[in-house]
Amino acid sequence: MNTRQEIYEKLVEILVEEFELEKESLTLEANLYTDLDLDSIDTVDLVINLQEMIDRKIDPEIFKSVRTVDDVITAVEDLIKE
């Protein structure tokens, strides 16, 4: 998983399967909290799923500033590059 598109596709899969969100609502600009109605527990679950996806631990501090689907993709992309 190296491209933004691949990360986006996997993220959409996680959000649809794990959080029962509608695929159509998962735009890059969608806010995790206001648009997708995720809460702090959901965010922890999302981080766990992302850790499994990239097979490495994610520091929760990284996700404190994440607000949109695009922010998640950028954070994952940065982690993969490290």
C-alpha cells in the first residue's frame, strides 16, 4: 500500500465495514466528527484498524490533529514513509 489512492480505498473499506458508514459520505473533505459522527472511542478503534493495516504502532498523538478523511490519509502516508 503505497499510493494515496490505495490508502483511501483501504480506509473507506474500514469505515464502511467497521463503522457502518455509507461509502458515498466518505469524501476527502468529510470531517470524522461532525460529518461522519465518530466519537473518541471510534477514533481509537480506527487507529487500531490502521495499525493492523500498516503493520506498525501508531502514536495516538499523531491523530490528535486529524479531522478529515484526507488528514487520515496524509497521516498514514507519512507513517509509511518513515
